Amino acid sequence: MPVAGERFDRIAEGEPYRPESRALDPRQVTIEPGWNVRDVTTTEAKEHIASIKASILARVNEEPPLPGLIKPIEVRYDRRSGTVTLVDGQCRLIACRELWDEGQQVYVPCKVLEGSEDQLFASSISSNGGKPLTQWEIGVGCRKLNTGFGWSVERIAAHILKPRRYVTDAIALANTDADTKSMLAAGEVTTGAVLHAVKENNGNHKAAAEDLRKKVEAKKPTQTTMTPKAKPEPVTRPKAQSATEKIAKSGGQLLDLADAMCRLILDPNVELGDLEVAAKAYKKARGL
């Protein structure tokens, strides 16, 4: 196994590209359980890892190839055992591991950090250089520093460059129960609503979760059974008359008109000009 801190040069042509940096096979970097506070099982985290993989592939497939990761992951190195353990860059490391499993041999550049375990853990919270941690995720780390390493809230706030109130709120979020955390992850409640519910219930996280769940359920649209509206009675419209029906109905009027015209024509006292005038007047009156 190559030792972290050594300088690796480009290897022979035809073999996987290895950038000129302190680079390792991503499978040789250990992820210590409980060290990294980010929840990589969320949909947002998985989408973030997928975007890192796409960026790495775009760079290593250039001609000439470029280093896949621009920002190295941060690790601590135990010289006695030769163990390399992740400090910061979990999503980047997972992306490189997944690419390696998919047949893309992408090496991960590493930066070795020095310091005590608690100092390095605090650095992993404050130096997060990829997707920003949520306040709840930061709270998980703050709680570990406070109860696990004995750091005061003031020391944590100074180290991660956050106000004291932010740290206490973050720890309160980290202490919430599983139901509240699932509502936070699903975006059903805000961090402000959670902190308010915890305060209203005097720090009783179970009672706070029950209140929050009731409010979430109340916001959901309720399905009610609606009485179907009665269909309106069809309107009976009079049937349009055909041309034959119209002629038959007005037959008497036509006969009366024909008789009148006949009398006018046979009347010796009526001039033909009068017939023409009568015809024009009839045409105008009828709109013909």
C-alpha cells in the first residue's frame, strides 16, 4: 500500500491516470464510523455525490486527462499502522469509490492533517468545503465535541465560527427524536418550528415531535366524500323545420298571394307599371 504523504508521478502509458499529488486508491482510505456527521443516505446527499462523479468523469476523460478531484480530501495518517483515515471530504471519497467499483480507476488526492483527535474532528465540521452541512448535522458534531470530548459551548462556537446561540440550537436539533428528524429530512418542518416546539414542551423531545406531527397532518388536504350533483334535465329544443314543411305550412298564404297577383294581372284597369311597383314593394317587405 502506498504511504500517504509520498509523491506519486504519472505512471506508464496504458495504465490508469494518477495525478502528480499525494493520491491514493479511494478504497485504502478508512471512513471511521460515527466520525462524519453528514447523513449520506438522504436524497440530496446522493444527488450531490452523483454530481461529483459526473464532474470527475468529465475531467479525467479530457485529452490530456486532468485530475478528477480539484480539492483533495483531508486525512490523518498513523505511521505505525499505515492506516489512512478520512477527516473531511466524505462525499468526494464515496464518489471516487463508486467510480472505482464501476471500472473507473480514479485516484483520490489526499492532504494529511496533524493534530489531536478532537481538534481534527472539530476541523471536519468547520472546514466542510463541499455541500454545506445542515444545522442538524452540525449539531451532531457539536454534541460529540461537547459530551464526547468535553468541549465547552463557547470553545465550539469559536472553533466553527458560529454564535453561541447557533451551537446550542444545533445541539438541541441533534437531540430530537427519530420522528422529528424524519420530518426535517422530508422538509415537512423547519428548524425554527422544531426549536419552538422543543421550547414549548420544556425540552421534552417526544412531546415536541407529537405536536409537530399533528401540525403536519393538519396541513395535509383531507379527502371528503362529495355528493354527486344531479344531472340537469335535457332541454327539449324544437326541431328545425325542413323546406318541405315550411312550404306546406305557408301554402295557404302562397295561394292567397297568387290569387292577388292573378287578379292584378287580369284587371284591365291596372297598368303593367303598377305590377312592377307592387312586386318591388313586396320584395323589399319580404327581404328577398
